[in-house]
Amino acid sequence: MVQGTKEHAILEDKFKVGAEPATFDEMLETSKTGEILSRELPVISKHYGIRGFIDEVWMTPDEFIIIDDKPGKVAYSSSINQVYGYCLAFMEMVPEKRRIVASLRERGTKNIYWASYFDGKAEDDIIKLIKRMHKLLAGETEFIPTNNPNKCRGCRFNTLCDKKMNF
């Protein structure tokens, strides 16, 4: 995480060199007739209780492309769920309906190694997951234990889990 934070700061500094300051509303308006790019865009969904910073957003007249930079080139379900959460929060912030594309990119490159439309199924799936996470954090539902000792060892909730694997 520390290395990722440093690399994100470098990318943000490079972006700022040629960037023109604009409000979110100004960016939306400009993107109706041309392409615009933003980095480290804060998003929040009060309705679903999530927030974050989108690494990069391409806004075009036809669609919004939400990009999350990751080390490596594997589309883990956790990474996909993270970018879907960003899409959900972004959708709540945007008054108009344009197609939204969720994307994962290899950090430090232009290589988008996974992309999918944020459609009704993706929206339903991420809402269901967010609701489950809220129930887990509130102690209203049980954790599903893993059979992978490496995941168990690194889990921040392993002290709460009665199914904890011995290692």
C-alpha cells in the first residue's frame, strides 16, 4: 500500500503539469462534446455508505470510463468489486445517464487488462456485496471462512473469526 500510494502521487503530479482546473460540473459539461480526463476524482455514495478516489476517469460524449490502477495484470474479484463500487458512487453523482465502463489498468502503463460495462447485473451484484459488508461490520451476519491459509493469515478480521486456520 505504501508503494502504491507513492506511485499514485507521482502519477498525480505528472497529470497536474498539463491539467486545467475545473469543477466536476464543468467537466461534465465539457465532456458532452469532447473527451476530458480527470485523476484522483473523489466519489461518495451517501445512499450506500461508500467513498473513494477514482484513479482516472475518461469522460466522453458517449460514456464514462472508470479506471483503477493496480500492480500486475490479474483481475482479482476484489479489484473488480472496488472499481464497481466506484462506478456505483460515480453514477449517484452524475445527473445524466451515459454508459459507464469499469476498467482495471496495469499501474504505470496504458495497459487496460480488464474492462466491463457497469450494467444492471454489475450494479445489483455490487449493491448486494456492499449490503453484506455493512452487515458484517455491524455484526449482523457471519463471515465466510476461507480455505486458503495465506488469505486467513493476512485478513484484518482474523482475530474475530472463530473458523481461523491454524498456522
